[in-house]
Amino acid sequence: MSETLIFPPRVQLMCDIINDRYSALGQAGTYPGHGEDGAQYAADFWTTNKDVHDAVLHWVIDNADWLGIKYIISWRRIWSVARANEGIRPYERDANNDGILSASEQHTNHVHISFDPSKDDMAFEIKLSDADIAKIAAAVNTWDKIEPPTGLATSDNPKWTPSGYLRFIAGKVKGL
């Protein structure tokens, strides 16, 4: 029997935001034994494109506070909240102790983000464009109640990202 791993709601939302912003990244994933705080707080985003690594690394650092991360590892580099004053540092870890550093150990085939479990209940702000606000306002004026999608992501109930939810609302309002 395989273990089904899911992220807590805040971590899933942050992963969705990162995936929405960087479409070249593979969907965030995890696996049993991943991360020091449990697999549900460790996300890997797969890409071998160094330009994407660079963009994600700097954006995550700039937004670390509201993303609620502990650290990010990307392309042989690490940055952590705990040691933020040291900036981006070189990263090398021979997990197998075999003297050979694989692409996964060097984090050149994926970006790793560890989320801080103590931030699960933190409030955060999602900034919307004027066009998004207009769509939401139109939907609210059209319906008595907008029910947000519920449940975990499955093949029958796809994952709802912030932009996906806005597209859902916009699709329900005539003329938008």
C-alpha cells in the first residue's frame, strides 16, 4: 500500500502560487521521508533550466516572509530565513556518502523549498489586479453566494489555484 502525501492547505496554496507564477516548473511534489519537518513541508519543483532556477530563487527570497518558508535550495545554492544575513550560500551535500554528487543532490534538476510548519496559521495577503477584482465584484453581484471549491485535489476534483478560482468565477459571469 502506498502512502498518499498531501500538503497542508497553506503549503498547497503557496506551491500553487509558485507554480502559477513559473509555468516552466513541474508541479510541486514530495515523497515519504522528505524534509526535516515531514514530507508535507518539503516541496520539489522540477526543472533543469538554470534561468528558471535563478528567477524562482530570487523571487522566493524576496517573498519569503509571506510564503512562510524556512529555506530554498537551487542549483548548488541555499538561502535560509535563519541565516538570511549571510545571503545566498554555496550548497553541497553528498547524501549517499559516495563522493559522487548527483543532479538531485546538487539540486540542478529541481528547486527545493522547505516551508515552516510554525507558519501554518499565519495570515497572508494575495494581491489581485484591478481586472481580477472587477471579475470578483461582478460575480458577487450576480450570485447570492459563491461557494469555493472544497476537498482535496483528485482526478475527479482538480486542484484549485488562486488564478484557477478566479477563472472559475469569471467563467460563471456572463460577458467575462
